[in-house]
Amino acid sequence: MNNMMRWLRRQLDEIFCPTLDWVQIEVTTHCNASCIYCPHTVMKDRWANMHMPLELFCKLTPFLRNTKMIYLQGWGEPLLCEDIFRMIRICKDQGKVVGFTTNGMLLTEETILKLIDLEVDILGVSLAGTTATTHNKIRKGTDFDTVISSLKLLHRIKLENRRERPAVHLAYLMLKLNFHELNGIVSLAKGMGAKQIVAGNLNLILNPKLCTEAIFNDREHAEQYRATLEKIKDRAANENIIFHYHGPNLNDKSMRCSENVHCACVINVEGEISPCVFTTQTLCKDPELSKGQSTHYIFEGQLFPLEVLSFGNIRDESLTRIWKKRDYTGFRDLFDPEVVVKTEQIMSEMPRCCVKCYKRLGA
């Protein structure tokens, strides 16, 4: 009877699984780059490198039947995951939109052909400049010319085979150091057939030296940043390229996170379910690795400890049951635009890690 009840419970969990816009799955925490701003670099002496076991991934996928997109991304380089292609195939066989973001250093011709054959929908590529000098200085361990060459090869192979996928999306990290080079991003995108450009901010600041690099901290020039971004957006539109950016201005009164936390979630490499990558256990791993010290980030000039915000683990419970937990439902209501919640209630009930986060302020 117990076996029958467990089987029935699982069937019901699969049938009534949540309807989500996307699920972000961290397939690995390994990375072959040393970007100056990334936790993987800043915390390298206590970083836990691991891959998500395929068995754990397969345990999750039955509960994603109502999820539109699966993004295989966390704090590592997805192409280092030995099971990445099998994971993509599993998701595509379920009819999902599948994507991930890469630093581009492992985009060999063989890998490109596999991604095309698997019909990966979105291939995000991280950039921090439109010249080798700037990009390589920020995204250490990667090489701008190598990445661009691989993307041009991908574009050529797609054209020769009349294939549309994967669609290339460029992810440009805006810093004061590289903002001027953003003017060259549209022509760069056009040359490799990229369909979309996303210009993002340095939202998680772990190194005090980088505080002045976040453009939203340069409030004196906020209007100049915004005007430039709007011009780039218009230029991109003329080339049928989508250009999306997060504003250089912070909205101190904002109560809504720029992440889609009420209709999406992040599942880290060990199966913990969190609202976003900033609250995953990956950043606050084993106390022995951190030598008993808390890792802090910087928000508006003050230090705050990184905090885990996990609502359950898919090793122990189904995604369906975790999603329906009272504490998780209450958390999501604080960010749901369709749920009327007073500002005072939001601020009093929202976890500190969300209150003290630049994403909540629109960055």
C-alpha cells in the first residue's frame, strides 16, 4: 500500500506541477575563466566545484511539464558539464525551449555542430567589451578574438545549413571601464547574426574595488548613460536586433525585483530551490571551505553577509510540493504584481537579502 500511495502521489505531483515561465538549472559550478567580478574568482579559495548528477537532473524533469523554458545556467560554465548534451536532449524531447549562457571558449566546431543538431534555442555569450584589450582585462581566462571567431563560425554553419537555431544572444556586462565600448555592440552583433543583446549591471559586488565600476553608483552621469543606451537601442532596432538594458538609475522606492521570482525559480547544482542565483547555496557552501567566515557583498556602501534562501531540495521533495509550500507562496506574493500587498508589509516581510539587493531597485 505504501508503494501504491507513493506512486499515486508522484503521479498527482506530475499532473499538478506548477506553470512556470522558466526554470534555471545550475548544471555545474566549474568554470574555466577568472572574471574579475565573479564569485568564482573572488571566492576561489573556498569555492566548491561540482557537476549536477544526471540522476538528479532526471529526477526533476518530470515536474517541468508546464514550464515553458529551461535555462541550463548557474555560477559555472555549462559546457564543462559532461552531461550537458544529454540534458539538452532530455529537455528538447519534452518540447521545451532550451538555452544557456557560455563564455564562448569551448565553442569548437564539434560543439557547434552538436548544438545545432540538438536544436538548442538560445545560446547566450558573455562579453565585457567589444575589443580584445578591454574584454580580456575583465573576463580573464577568456579571449575575445577566439570567442568572436567561434560565433562567426556558428553563423556561417547556420547559414550554409539554413538553420535558425541556436539564436545568439550577447550578454554585455556594463562597467564604467567598458561602457564606452558598448557603442560597438550592434555592429558586432550584426556581423555574427546575433538576435538579441542584453546589457546588464554589476548587481553582486563582492570586491570593494569594484563599487565605483557599477554605473548605477555613478549617479552624476546617469542621464548620459541612459541617453547612450537609448541611442544604441534605436540603432539595434534598425538592424532588427533586440537591445534590452537594465537602467543606470536606481529606484529606491521600488518594491519589485527585476527577476521573475513569482513565475520562475533557480535550482542549484545540489538540488536546492531558490528564487535567484544570488540566494543559492552555491555562494554560501561548506563552512570548512569558507574557513568559518561569512562571505559578504556590498550594498550602498555597507557590508552584508550572503544568505541562502532555499525552500526545499528536489532530492527530498518534488518541485510541485516545494512550490506549493506556505512559506514559498508567501514569499512569491511579495513580488507578484497581481497580488495587492502594502509597501509596509512587503518591507517588513521581505528577506533582508532581497531588501538589500540592487535587483530590487531595478539595476
